Amino acid sequence: AEYMGRAAGSGSRSSELSSDPWDEDAASGSASSSGGAAPAKAAVSHAALQKLKNKHIDSIQRLRSEHRIQVQGASPPDPLESFEQLHARYGLPGWLRRNIVSAG
């Protein structure tokens, strides 16, 4: 299966889907508002954030490789690992999720 882009008609959720949870600008914005000792703390936080981001990217790449998932685009969403994630991330109705799970 090949992912060609975001689903059409996603409406207001498109900003949620395209937002990067590891966005460095968002993280640095919250660190800079902490006050006087922010530069030293921000440097440590940035390094820790970058390490965590790299670990996440490696995990996603490994999952895609194992399942032969091919993606295209600037920032495709991470693959889902469970039907519960489908419900939590995209609001799939519970009855539909249960039907999919029961179908195998």
C-alpha cells in the first residue's frame, strides 16, 4: 500500500494532522518563557528533544520497513499500530472500530 497524501475533506483536523509533535519552534517557545536561566536550560532541553525526536523517527522508519509501507509527501502522518490509535487520533466511532476488530 502506498500513501499518496492526506485524506480529502479533513476540514479543521488538517492542522492537527500536519502539526509536528516534535516541532522545535514550539518547544523553544515554551522554554524561552521560563525566565533568566533559560539559555542553559534550553540547550539541554533542545539536545534531549532532538535525541527523542531521532529515536521516534527511527522507530517509525523501522515500522514502515517491517510492513513495507511506502509514503510520499512532505510530512506524512505516522502509521497506526492499533485500532485504538485510529479511534484516538481520527475519532473513528467505537461501533465501527469494534466491527473492524471483529472482522480480523
